[in-house]
Amino acid sequence: MCLAVPAKLIEQDGQQGIVDLHGNRLRVNTMMTPEAQTGDWILIHAGFAIERLDPEAARETWALIKDAEQAAEDQAGQSGSVARTNRNNGGIV
Amino acid sequence: MISTDQSAEKLLERLRVAAQAVKEDIAFMEVCGTHTTSAFRCGLPTVMPPNVRLISGPGCPVCVTSQGDIDRLIDLGSRQDVILCTYGDMLRVPGRRGNLETARTRGRRIEVVYSSMDALKRAIDEPDQQVVFAAVGFETTAPATAAAVCEAQRQNVRNFSVLASHKRIIPAMRALLTDEEIPSIHGFLCPGHVSVIIGSEIYRPIVDEFNVSCVIGGFEPTQLISSLLCLTELVLNRQTALVNQYREAVRPEGNPRALALLAEVFEPGDARWRGMGIIPESGLVLRDKYRHFDAVQRFELSEPDEHEPPGCICGKVISGAALPVQCKLFGRACTPVSPIGPCMVSSEGTCSAWFKYGRSGHLNLSCTHANEPQEVLP
Ligand code: SF4
């Protein structure tokens, strides 16, 4: 029930918007994401846009995962030893 | 089996190495039904390192709703003078007297809505009917209820009301950390979509007071494994931290508009959770200003009796104190086709996830050290 899905905002009229979700047009209420603009990716839950997805942060998230992967490869090269670098904790806030 | 996605494989390998280095049994709890289903769907429990256990906590909104609240909802839906609008997940949850689906087959008007606003629209379209919206869900869903209530107030819609059993996750996490029956938790995988609304900073007092890490994570296999890796490495390094790995959607302060809506319409109140009893301040009750939209008041509903379906241990399952396979009814009397408890009905329920994805013998039960299952189905 807490499932939210990302979709692209393709039309907006006041607090009403239309998103493209896997090729389907879906109506959403955008009152909780006033900053979202046509073309943005937003998270949809129960007919409401609950957040505008930040493309910059999305890139960072995937970069962190890439970084962790790199560390995994490094580890594979150091047989038996444990790399204690905490690279994957880059999101510590 | 786990996605063959290369990133996931690499992260998993690193998780195994970190887990091996930890040299003790550790348990993380996810408190989000979507994490439960995502983890099972990608086969994660089958490939977890043997000493790392992922416990499903009270993250499924349907499952945590007390049986009394469910009975009350079904009773209301069974009335001839009410149109009950509900999210689809509630339809088949069994109550003492059938479920909403059976009430519908008896001719009662039970309507599945996609949004709270659809329920309000039904009330506006049919002013002579009483329309009740079954408002269930965590902080992800509650702002939508608040928005509908605000709009009903603005348009003075007198035939609309809500039967609210919304829940707040932070008080439940605190309750779990102080409950001696729950196996000790070395870190939380925090609910991504609840966190979109409440933000990441709200977990900091839990990290500081209980010395337990909180990692907010996404739902893809790679993101899930990445969060578990992060939690494991924190244990390995004897650190506790608040980590936000879902930064594209979760801000430190959450969604201010959604929070403002919640604060306008609701205030925290004590709430009863299935199997966990009354947890202080863990619910959301309508403020005085909006109390006339409360279905409990409008229909003069009395305090419901609390009981559990006989034999069902959902209460223990949702708090991480028992596994679905420890329930004697699991897979026999209780299946998704004929569910006995909400954990088997809801698509996000732990019993449902175990039944759908975990009963084919792939599950690695060696990591479930707290209680040995009484029976494991073939
Ligand atoms: S298997 Fe069914 S009866 Fe048993 S705990 Fe799960 S939902 Fe309840």
C-alpha cells in the first residue's frame, strides 16, 4: 500500500496533472509537489504526486552503488583480506 | 532467484565478505511492506549470508490494522445507508463477519477507489448518500486523506466522512526496540516511501538514543542489497549512523507540503496495532476542527472488541517475533485464496510473500536462528 511509482509528468493544469506511466496516461493531484514541472519525474502514490525526483541525487545514488561495486572488485583482488573502507556509506547524513 | 543483474551480484559478493568478517549473527529489520515484497520477489532471502537475517517488521498497513478496526470497517460497509470507499487492499481482509467483498456480493455499496479524492467525488456526486472513506496507511498515504478532508471542509461536503486508522512509523520503531520479545535488531532498513513524506532527519533520535543504524533505501534489488551492505559494514566497523541511500526522493526535512497537510488535519494519538497493542502517539486522529468528518462520531461507533482470528499469529509475524512458517495454518488452512489473517491477504503481507516466493524450498532458513520453524512446507 505504501508503494509509490515513478512517472513522468506530461501535462499540468493547476493542481491536476497527467503522468505517463508505462505508456498509460494517469491523472494525478500535484498539490504536494508545487515545484514539479512538465517533463519532471515524480513519485505517484494513491493518486497524488508525493515528490519530485531529483535527477542529480538519482545520479549520485547510482554513483554510490557503482563505487561499492568497484570496492567489491578491489576486494576480489585482495584474496582473503577484508577491505574496511566504508565507501558504500557515502550517504551518511 | 536473485536478479542476474551484475551490480546486484557484485554488491552481494561484497555483502558476503562483510558478513563473514562480522563473525556473529546479525539481524536487520525492514519496516516497509514494499521492501518485504521486493526482497522476496528477487529471491534475496535465498542468497543472504547465513549470519545476516532480514526480519520483516510492521510495514504492511493492512496487516498492522487491529482486528477490531477491521471488524468496525466491515460492519460499517455492511450498512445499507453507507457507501464505503476503500483502497483495494482492504477488500478481502477477513473480519468476524465476513469481509468487504462478501458484503459487496450481498449488494452493499463497497467501492474500490484509487485515491481519497475519488471517495470525496462520490460524496459530491451523490449528496443523499453517506460516503465513508476507509483511511488506512502510514504517513505515505495519510496526506492524501488529509487533502480530501481539507477539500471536503472547503466545499462543505456534509455527507463525507473518514474512518481513519492511519499509523506513524517512528513510535512503532521505538516500541520494537524496547520490546523484549523481539529479537535484537542491529539496524533498520527504513521505509523509502514513508521517508519521502517524513524525511530522513526524523530517524536521528532513534540512531542516537538506541545506538542502532537507520538506512533509508530504495526498492530495486541493487538498492536493497546496497542498503543491507551498508548496514552490515556499519556493524563491521562498530559504527552507527543515519544513512540516506534514497536521496533522489527523500529529503532531510521530508515533503513540507505533505507534512503541512498532515499537521493541519491530524494530530498524533494513541493507536492500537495488531499484535503490538496500544502504542502511544502512533496514530493520527482528526483535529477538533475536522472532527465532524470522523465516521466514528458520525455513526456513533463503539470501541471495537479486540480479538485475533483463531490460530493466526499475524501479530507476532508483523513484529518480527515469529516467521509465517511457524503458524500452523500457513499454507494449509491459510493461503492467498482463502486467507485467515491480513498478512496472507495483503500483497505486502509477510505471509503472502512467504507463500508466493518462499515456499519452493529456496529459502535459506539457516539464518533464522531465533525460533526454529515448526514445519516447513516442501
Ligand atoms: S499464515 Fe495466515 S493465519 Fe497464519 S499468521 Fe499468516 S495470515 Fe495469520
